[in-house]
Amino acid sequence: MTPSTGSGPTRTSNRPQRGQGQWALGYREPLNPNERMKKDADGLTVRQRILDIYSKTGFDGIDPSDLRGRMRWMGLYTQRAQGIPGGKTAVLEPEELEDSYFMLRVRIDGGALTSDQLRTIAGISTEFGRDVADVTDRQNVQLHWIRIEDVPEIWRRLEAVGLSTTEACGDTPRVMLNCPLAGLLEEEVVDATDVLAKTVAKYVGSPEFSNLPRKWKTSMSGCADHCTNHEINDVSFVGVLDDYGQAGYDLWVGGGLSTNPKLAERIGVFVRPDQVTDVWAAVTSIFRDYGYRRQRNHARMKFLMADWGPEKFRQVLEDEYLHHELPDGPAPEPARHDQRDHVGVMKQKDGANALGFALRTGRISGTLLTRVADLADEYGRGRIRATAQQKLVVLDVPDERVEGLISALDHLDLQVRPSAFRRGTMACTGLEFCKLAIVETKQHAQELYGELEKRLPDFDESITINVNGCPNSCARFQTADIGFKGSMVRDDSGEMVEGFQVHLGGHLGIEAAFGRKFRGHKVTKAETADYCERVLRGYLDRRAPGETFASYVARAEEAWLL
């Protein structure tokens, strides 16, 4: 897309009329260190320096602006040095928090993997990453303990099987979400596989969009369960049928969480499949050109949408970028099912089955990933999918082999029929590896769901418990039934310890809402199981017939939830 040179719409908010770093309005001068870094050299240029220089000099030879800036464009973040407590997170400088190892994010658009690809990722984890891997809530796999000296060989192996880490992080179009069962289920509205693949091939790694104001999260899906969470992405294409029964997409823009959560808004247009890539590029161009670059904490699309609104956004989209109108379109149908994780046995339209299973809050090893790849070959046709809920799915399993695969996975503690608590618990990377974290999350979340399984063995409702190490919401605490936001908390003895602020009753879908929180209400890490048990027993005792936990929280007296 060509950058807009128009004056843009008149702002309707009370924000002071001052330059917000919008390129389209002439504010091209770098206004913060991140913008200056990107002006000095495009993030994509760091790849060659990694190959030619840093992989040979080692960690100490990396230029700081590459180390803490451009490396992200290649999916690399320095990980947290071991042994630094959460109370030091906001006190120490980045160079004091970081280790000489990296987290490496493998980009898996749409979550689609072959057994060879998964086996390659697994082998890298085992050989170069101390056998640690995390399946994320954005269909990526993250590796840890990566040395810069090993990155060229890791890239060679990934690229040999069609994978990449390009723009897996940074101010770029990050991994694009799609339903992991796209093209497989009868109830699907439209298969977004081709439009997503076309968009990725054309624009990921392109200098056209390698300098956005901030991260850019996309989903394109026709899933009847809305499993890619379109309500909280920067831009989403949601499968719909128009008045003539033609399949296409409803456009949503401006969702996001972190410290200022906002739900995306419908733009109100119908996008044909053959238009998706061009419309995506136009929406992304608006963000690039009109996005607020002056302050980094104000640079997401949700802030621009809050000021413009959907009508003004549509006007700019059509008049300045597409140069034609889009027809009005319908809203998506409500999700068919409350749970969006595709866990369990699902019948494919070709008669085979997809088996979705729960990991341990996304944490797995390279050794186990190799076994999953082998099982996908043995029981199916070597196709695996990652979900947007930290789960994996094996496709193409014949009826007569379903129970055999369930048993084989269960032997690895990968559960197709998990408890409500294991199924519904997610956790971010946490203090173990993340420089932003305040508390440890992965192990604690596993201990939490294990304890709840013992205390409430007959719990009969779906429940989501999202455990986050800091306020940035990588595990989406605002949208969970029970959301824990990492914080330092004073215990009964007056000592500052790891703990959480509680958010209750968050949910997406019909009447989507963020979790209810109570000022000052926090629990220590040691109290989380007791707290969950107390609140959930209250729900079981007081719920109306068919009432969900989120609905119960919305009407609950405050005393019931403390």
C-alpha cells in the first residue's frame, strides 16, 4: 500500500491537538528511543549481522540496539537471568535483568505443522534449548536457553522444513491466527487457509510493514467456535455468510489487552475472500501511517480506534487506501460452543477424527514433541495443529484408532479428556524466563490445577483460570473466569511475597466483558488454591440452572467473591 498523505479525519476525542507521531500527518521525526532505533536501521537488517558477526563474536559482541531492539524482528528476546526475584523487575535495568541466552519464537501461522516440522522444532529444543518448549496462546512454539552462536544452524534447520522466526516478535505483523481445524469441520463458516497463506507470503518479512508503531496481531478464521479470539486482536477477519449465502468475512479492528484492555469493534463491512489480503494490507497501512508513535505505551491500534470510531475508520479505509467502497455486511453468528480450545475428539468431514489434547499449561519438552510427531505419523497422516489456547491437535485419525491414540497420549500425560481445571488453565512464560515478570507462573499453574482436581473432583462446568506473571496479559487474565495478574503482595507476617491481583468473570463472545476486579484484593501465591476453591464452591452452591461462572460473577455480591 502507498502511504497516505491526506490530512486524515478530524479527531473527536478530548485529547490535546498535538503531534502523536503520525506519519500521515507529517510527524516523521523519531519521538522515542524505539522509533529512533528503527529509523537508524530496519529491524529486518539484523538477520545478516547475526549470521555474519554475532554468531561468531558471541553474546558480548552484540550491539545494544540490536540486542534489545532489532533482534526481536528475528524472533529473539534475551531471557531473564536466573535467580532474580520478581521484586527486582521494575528496579533493575534491562542489561541487569537479562541473561546471555535467548528465547526464540518459531512462527507457525495458523498453527499448522507437519510431523517433520514438529520433529525439527523438537530436535532444536532438545539439542540447543535444554529440552524446554512452550506452546503459546498464539499458535507459536517458544524455545529457551538459545545461544546466539547456534542461531544460524537453528535457522537452517527450520527453513529446510518451511518454518521461520521472521517477525515472530517486534513492531511487525506477528503470527497470523487461524482455526487449527480450518477446512476440516462441517460446521465451519469458511476456510481461511488460503487467504491467510496468501497474506503471509506477500507481506511477512516485507519492508512495507516492518516498521509499525507496535506489534500487530491478526486473525483470519471461519471457525464456528470463534477459536482465534477475534475480539482481542488488532485486526480480525471473521467468517460470515451474506444475505445471498456467499461466504466471506466480517472485519474487526482495535482489540487488545495489556494494561489498557479494549475489545475490537466491527467496521461493518463484508469482505470477499479474494479481497482479504488487500483489505488486510490497507488496515495495516492505516496503523503504520496514522498510529501513535510519540509514546510507546500509546502506540497500539486500540488507541487510534478509540479516538476515531468504526465509522471514521471505515471512511479512511475506503477513501484513502482501498479507493472503493465495501458493502455492508452481517455480524458473525454466536459461537457454537463455549469452549474454544478444540480439546477432545472431533469428527472431520472426511470421516476421520481430530484429537485435541491438553499439555501442562503449554509447557512441554522437545523429547515429548518428538513423540507427538511420531504418534501423528503412526495414528494419522502426520498433521498436527497448535491452538490459540496452548493446546495441540493431531488430525486424520481413523475411528478404530482413536482410543489407541488417546491411550498413547495419556501415557505421556497429554490428555484428550482432561479435567475441567487442567483443560481451562493457561499460564504465560513467567519469572522463569521473562524479564517483565513479577511472579513464577508455569509450575504454579500446574500445581494449582492439580490441587483443584483433588479438592473439587466432581466439578462439572467449563472454567478458565489464566495465570499471568505481570500486567501485560500474555495469558489473557482479563478474559478468564478467574484471572490472576502477578504482583508482589504482603502476607500475614508483613513480608512482601509473590502473589496476584484477582480478576473474575471475564469472557469473550456474546456480551463480552473483562473480568471484574476489586480494588486492593490480592492473594499470595500460597493462597490461590484456597481462594479458587472458596469461590468455586460458592458458585456451585448459588448458581441458577444453566448459569455460567461469568454470569454468576456478574450478579454476585462482593462478599461471595472475596
